[in-house]
Amino acid sequence: MPRMTFTVKTASEGASGRHTTEAAEFWSVEHRMGGEPDKPNPLELFLGSFTGCMNVVLQMVAQENGWQNVQARYHAEGEIDPRGIVGDPQVPPYFQRINIVVRVSGVPQERLAEAQAQVAHRCPVHSLVDKAGIPITETWEVL
């Protein structure tokens, strides 16, 4: 299978960024720096990318296992210490922890741990966070 390349172009407009891909346009803002309050900030977008990536991999795992109508709801929460963002050299500016709750239907209860392990292993964003040493707490449950 050949390697895949993903591209995003960003144009800044103050504290807002207009991002374009081959298929979509989206915005990121920082509300505290004058950004529009109805748009997500980059950290929220990252968490959405995290859970979105997990969902794509979950659907792949479901298809491979013949599980029908797999649906999931994700709740992700990341915690940072803002002192790192404003320049305190003693405080890292990245997430200190990420908690994710996954409520899934269509996956047999006895295969839930296997599904979780496959998603964690195969999801590029999950692997990136894990390899960065950021603690990830996951709770998976069947609805």
C-alpha cells in the first residue's frame, strides 16, 4: 500500500485561522484574543481530530469483524496548564492528560476490550499522543 499524504493550508486573520484541505474549509480561533466565539479553538479541533480518527478506525475494525451498525459517541477532555502557553519555561504547553469516554453499540460486550486495543494501536492520532507520553484515560462501554 503506498504512503498517504495529507495537506492543510492555513491563512491567518488575527487570532483566527482559515484552514483549507482538498475537500473542506474550516476555522480555528482563540476567543480570548478576539476570535469569534462560535468557532472552535485549535485544542478543541485537536480533540475532535482525536475522536474522529478513533471513530474511523473503530469502523474499520467493525467492518473487518462483521459487526453491523456500529455507532459510537465520544466525549474527550484535555487538560493544559495555561502558564505553559503564556511562556512559563517550567510548564509544558501541551495537554497534561486526555480523558476519553466511548459509548458504543454494535460491538459485542465480550469483544469490547479487543476493539479498544485495536483502535488504540491503529489510530494515528491516538498513537501520536501515546508516543508523546501524554496520559490517556479511556473508558469504553457498550450501550
